[in-house]
Amino acid sequence: MAKKTTVKSTSKKKTVAKKKKTMSAGARQGGKKTPAAKTATAGKKTTVKQKNPSSNDLLMRKFDRWQPEHLYAAPKDADYAAGFSAPPRIDEGDSRMRDILSRKFDFDFAAVSKPPKPRRTTAELLRLKFDRWQPEHLYAAPKDADYAAGFSAPPRIDEGDSRMRDILSRKFDFDFAAVSKPPKPRRTTAELLRLKFDRWQPEHLYAAPKDADYAAGFSAPPRIDEGDSRMRDILSRKFDFDFAAVSKPPKPKRTTAELLRLKFDRWQPEHLYAAPKDADYAAGFSAPPRIDEGDSRMREILSRKFDFDFAELAEKAEAERKAAEEKAAAEKAEAERKAAEEKAAAEKAEAERKAAEEKAAAEKAEAERKAAEEKAAAEKAEAERKAAEEKAAAEKAEAERKAAEEKAAAEKAEAERKAAEEKARAKKKADPVEKAVRYTVACLAVVFTLIVAASFSNHSRYYLRSDGDALAVWKGRFSPVGTVRIAKLSGMSMPSALKDVYTRTEALTLILDHYISKADALFAEEAPDLEQIHSYLMEAQTFAFNDEYRNAVETRLIRVSFMETLFRADAAIAKGGPADLQKALEILQEAAALDLTEQQALIVEKRLETVKGILDGAQAITGAAPGTAAPEQAPEPGASVPDQHSTETISEDGKSEMTI
């Protein structure tokens, strides 16, 4: 029997909800009947701010099926109604028509519809490799009948025509590989980020062409007399505009985290839309004809119920398919488990022997490494001592040279000063306008020098300011006043020994230590967030100001790449297919190409040996090469997959052991 209770219960819930909604609407309408109440509430408009529900509240909510308050009624067509005639009645003996009307159509849309196509991540799309496109059929130009009809072969070359034969026998051999330029090596993103570019300067400064006509007709402006006080007053005016006070402060930019934490109220229209009334339709409206009690056919049609339980049929088919898949997967898992146990028993003795040999080799390598490190440390200390002595000698020579230069410059300045004084005394009775211009130029030069000096001083200053639960680092602009924020260190408080001004080394050291400690804290977690660690290290790389910090950031970036590569290899190994194992082998070879430490290189080497051993075992069982094995079919949604786990441990002797 078909389930009818679900449909009826849903309709009852909707009826109750509609009644409640109608009652509440009536209560609201009741308040609008009194004119005094309407006047009292019309002046003040109250807006109730609704609380935004959380994601868990939205997930636990249950929504009924939406139904319109008023069903749409198509406008009547007078011409159609006038010519309408009911279809002929079906006789009791017309079995064919009754059979057509009683047919039931049951389509299993779940089985017919295509499963949703899985979406690939950005990392998977970047790793895809595409072959060069080639057309299935090469283009062939259509034949030209007129050309073919009028075609005639060229004249035959006679044996005595040596010139034409010499032209046809010529050979043209150009070595394009030697002529063409070699391909320019492509730089990686990390190399491009570390590049530093100087400010561009033109080789030759632009000089405007001379205008002969202008130079020929040029005349100096008239000289200002001593009694022309108005012109002298105009020239002596000073204009001082405080652009910093007039200009608007820059609008602060919000970070992505701040934008994500913003909360917006739900939008509500000020006035609800009301459909315009149709006077012609309301005037000509008439109710449909009433059904008489004796019209049993119409009553039977209206009382029909259509209840197809497609969900039950789809669930039954899905349950049968899952049961068959689970049974096949269980049999396959049991066979694989038995084969793995037999193979593990045979390889256990061989693994123990190899472990003993590897342990001895590792101890020997460790002893050699320690000896090499001690030797390198002694050589480094000697080199640093020599470099310090050379640096001290160079600084002493530089100080002597600067003292000599300063002495010569002082003598030269004294001589110039005396010459200038003599020249000033000689030109004491010179033109007062020229003297004023000279004083003005000298004052402007002094002011400009002071501005530049103040800009350099402000540009080298750093400040620490509290910004909520974060510490902001500000740097002075290249101007006499003004600062700009260069970093915001979240979760960091103000230092106890606070200074008014910090140097570049102190400020950048504080920023670098913050980001590096954040990255190290994430490294210490059981499941580190590699993407967040990478973002911290990239922020730190922009502030690295010496080789020590650059090497520290670069080492941690290599560690992130190493861990990400191992995670990708573990995911490919966990799938267990021959193609997946081959992919894991390629990923581990990429990891081996990184600048790894000895312990990391040993881990990659042991994993490579493990994956190669699994591929050799699969080749021995199936009799097919690992590279040519057909990839396993991906399980359908809902199908059970045998559990495959990959566990990596580090033994006491520092070796990596992986169990699948």
C-alpha cells in the first residue's frame, strides 16, 4: 500500500500554520480600525532588529513546503468560452481509453540521472598535464574544377639548358638552431619575489630645443626702482599653506578577517509590494458553477488521489545495490588481507636483516657527519677572526682618510668664505633687488635642506602602538611628519620596556620573531595548518633584513613544502591502486629534489624503497608492469571501500619505517 500519512500530516501542519498567521494578521488589523490609534502610531516608526541565526540553528530548522496565499487564476477568454465543448464521454465498453487513463508511470530518476561531477581543487588543476591538441581530420582544400580544366604542365627542361638545371639542383640548408637565440631561463616565483630593482634613471636628460626667434626678441623685464614700494611688497610676500591640515586623512583599509567578522542586519523593504487592483476583472468576476449532488462523475474525478512513493522505490534499489557492492568489497578485502599476511611473513626476515645493515651504516654516517661539523666549525671561527681583523684595519684606514678629507674640506671652505667676504665687501654697493633675490635663494636652499634632513630622520623612525588585541608597528614617512602602518601583530601585547622611537633593526626583529614563533607553534601541533604556516612565513620573508633571518624563513618554507609533499604521497598510497602508487613514487621523487636535511632525505629514501617494494610485489602478483597497469575504478558514492591506513614511525636509530 502507498503511504498517504506523510502527505496528509504535512497539509495539516500547513493548515494550522495558516490559521495562526491569519489570527495574528487579524490582531494587527484590529489595531488599525480605531482612528486614534492609527494617528498615534503613524508618527513614530519602530524597527525591530532581528538576531541573526547561527549556522547550527539554520541546519536544525525544518521548513514546510512553500504555498502561495492566493492561487493564480488565469483571466477568462470570452471567445474560447463561447466555443468550448466538453470532450466526449468515455463509454464503459471503451477498454482501450480506460487502460490509457489507468496507466502508471514510475521512473527511477535517481538511477537515470548522472551523478554530480566532482569538483577539482586548485592544487589538482595546477598539477594537470595536457597533451598538445591535434585535429582528428586534417583540412583539405576543396578542388577547383575551373582551375583543373585549364591546368597545363610547365614546359620540359632541355638537356642543354644548364642554367635551369643548376637552379633546380640548388640546396638550401639553414641551421636555424645555430641562428636562433637560446631560450631565456624562466625564474621561479620565489626568485622573482627576492629580486630588488633600483630606481630607473634615463641615460640622457631631456633638453628642450632652443628657439632662435624667442632668443632674438628676448628682453629683460623692467628694473624695479627703489621708490616702487607696491612691487617690492608683492615680491616679498610669503605663502604658507598647511596642506596636511586641509587634506583628508586616508581611509583605513579593512583586512579580510575584519570583513569576515562583520555582521549585517537582514534587509527589509520599507513598504511591501501590493499588486494593483483590476477593476474590470473584479466587476466581471463570477464564481464557478456548483457541482450538483447527482453529478457522480465530476465528484469522482475531484476525489481521486495520486500518491506515488518514488522515494521508497529509489531507497529499495539503492539498498540492493549497496548490499551487492559491500559483499564484493568484503570478499576482495579478505583476499587482499590473506595475500598481504603471506607476503609480510616472507619479507619480515629480509626486513630485519636490512634494518641491521642500515643501522650500522647510519651510525657510521652520523660519526662522519659530527667530525665534518666540528671541522667546519673550527674553520668558520678562524675565518671570522681573520675577517674581524681585516674589518678593523679597513675601518682604521677609512677613518684616517675621512679625517684628511674633512681637514682639506675645512681649509677649502675657509678659503672660499674669505673670498666670499672680500667679494661681498667689493659689491657692497650693488643693486638692492639683486641682493634680496640672493638672500631669498639662500633661505630657500636652507629650508629645503632642513626639510630633506627632517624627512630622512622621520623615515628611519619606527613606533609601536596598541590596536585592540594586537600590536601595530608604524614607520615614519619620507616627509618631516607622518607615519604609515607596516604590520599588525595580532595576539601580541605591548613590551614592558616601551620606547618612544625604535630603530629599523629593533622593529623588524620584533615582527620577524612574532611571525616565526607563530609558524613554529603551528609546526608543534599534531595536525599543522600548512596553508596558515606558509602565509606567516611569506609575511616574515617580506621583513627579513639580514641573511640569518632569510635562512631561517627559507628553511621553514622548505619544511612546509616537504610536509605538503609527504601528505600528497600518503594520500596517493592510501588509495592503493597501481596508478596511485606510481603517482606516489613521482611525488616522493619531487620531494627528494628539495634542499632537505639528512634526516628528511632519509625519510624520503625509506618511503621510496617501500613504494617500490609494493609495486614490485603487485607486479609479481598480477604479472603486469606498474606503469601499464589499468587504474582502478573509483568507487561509486555510498559504496564501501576497504580501509587502508598509512602509518609512519621513526625508530630509535633515526630510520623511517612505514606500514601500509
